[in-house]
Amino acid sequence: MTDHIPCVDDDPNIRHVEVHELLNGDVLIDDVLSVAGTLLCTKGQEVTTSIRTSLMNYARNVGIRKPIRVRVPSITIYPGQVSDQAVSSPRSPKNRHAHRIAKTSETLLKQKARS
């Protein structure tokens, strides 16, 4: 899985993701369009398993404009509180959001340290 691109928006819960990185519970910030401009999903829609599957199939067969901006559910994670299971098993739906946020927090801390 690729690292998420941190968004420059003021809201730390907004991320730019690829289609294969969508998770159940993400909320689309913008409309999702095909490469030809066809509307596939409207902004404000919550990602479900069926939406994720449909978008992945569409991306594979036709193409989708990237990246997709989503709002991830708010989870408060303090340094050192992410369980080893969440870091080692990001595929578990329960742990994927925690893993995503932990990776982003880690990246942001490294960038601050360099400044």
C-alpha cells in the first residue's frame, strides 16, 4: 500500500487517496469522476464495501481521476498508543484507519523535526 498524501487543507482528517486505499467509513469530499468525466459518486457519500468494489473495478477497466479527497473518521491517537496489531495488521478494517492516521502523524512529526 502506498503512503497517503497528506492534504494541505486545515482539517487533518482530510486525505488524498488512491482508489485501492479507500476504506469503509471514508466520506468523499469531491465528486468521483471517470477519466472521461462521467460522474461515478457524489461528494458527501460515505464509502461502503459495494462502492469501493465498484470504484476499483471501474478504475481497473476504464479509469478514474485521481487522487480522491476523503474525510477519514476522527480517531484520537496519542504517540505510543497505537497497538502493535494495528501497525502490523493494517488490513483489519478496525485497524486500517488507526494505521493510516499513525503513519500520517509519524510523517508530519518527521517533517517538523527537519524544520
